[in-house]
Amino acid sequence: MVKNYPTVSEDYLKAVEKCKKKLRGFIAEKNCAPLMLRLAKTGGPFGTMRFKAEQGHAANNGIDILAGVVAVEITGGPEVPFHPGRPDKEEPPLEGRLPDATKGSDHLRDVFGKQMGLSDQDIVALSGGHTLGRCHKERSGFEGPWTANPLIFDNSYFTELLSGEKEGLLQLPSDKALLSDPVFRPLVEKYAADEDAFFEDYAVAHTKLSELGFADA
């Protein structure tokens, strides 16, 4: 789908760059890149975090589209495009559009494919975002990190997934589904062997997810 991004002023762009610099310092100081990266719900950066319904979720503390972009960058990941100028929406997005970690590949396709219009490649690439951070029991029912270095953005999510379960590292049913699915698994193997390919595809998928419904022509 062709995107038609808003035109913004030079002052606006300078403000975005200034914000990026401040975010880099804040994320580095607080070691909070995984929190900033959390990719939640469908739809782009529409200013809905200003609503109490969005702010009230414990897992949503600190979420911001720009912060997620910066978090990937400063932890060693790819540069993800950020397009400013979105209009604020009048209400937050509907609940219940996150995938269930206890379900398999059909469910992942229902959520990311049918609901969001993302491809199988996008699904696997976005799963690689689990290289940052950990699960928290009070939020998901699961506890632990996916990788040995959960503050570094790399392809270790895929290498760990292929190497099997290890004590102290998490593999959710939705992660294991990537191995059992005949379309997903070759992509897992590709990204485990080629970090550059993962970075390239992740940047595309991240942008698509964060801009759902934003600037559609």
C-alpha cells in the first residue's frame, strides 16, 4: 500500500531530532530499551497514549513510537524509519488485538495477517524483537528473557530458538510454533544464519506495524 505522509515544518523535524537525542540518553541511563520497544496493538502513532485507558496498562509505561525506534538503534539494531506528523485520534484503539503467547501459527496469522495485513516474513521478523527484554509474570503469565543478553538487539532470538530449550531462557508456545510451521521455520533459519537479512526485514516489518492506518493513501 502506498503511504502519503504528512508534510511537517523544519522546526518540527528539528524537534524530533532533539527528542531522539534526549531519548538516547534516557534509555541508556535507565537501561529501559526493551520497555520502549514493546510493539502493542494495531495502528500507528496517533497520540492515544494521552488517554487514561492506554496509560493505565502496566505494560504500556513509557511506550512511544519514536522511543521504540531509538531503542532498537541504540541497542545495536537497524535504523527504523520514523515519519512524524500524525494527527491525534479521539479515542484509544480497541482492546484484545495482541497475540496469545500460548497459541500456535494459525493464531499468529489470524492476528498479524488477517487483522493487520502483515506477511509471514513480517511475523517472523517481528518475533525477533524478543531478542530485547523479558516476559513478566504479572503481565503475561510467563517469566524470563528469551536471550542471554536481553539488552542487545541482534539475531540471538533465532539462534537460541534453533538450539533448543535452555535453563533460564524462555521459549513460549508461540515461539516454538515458528519452528513447527513449514513456512516460518525457513525464515527462522535464514535469520539465525544472516543477521543483516534479519535487520533489513525487521526494519520493514517494524515500520509497517507501527504505521498501520497512518498515512494510508
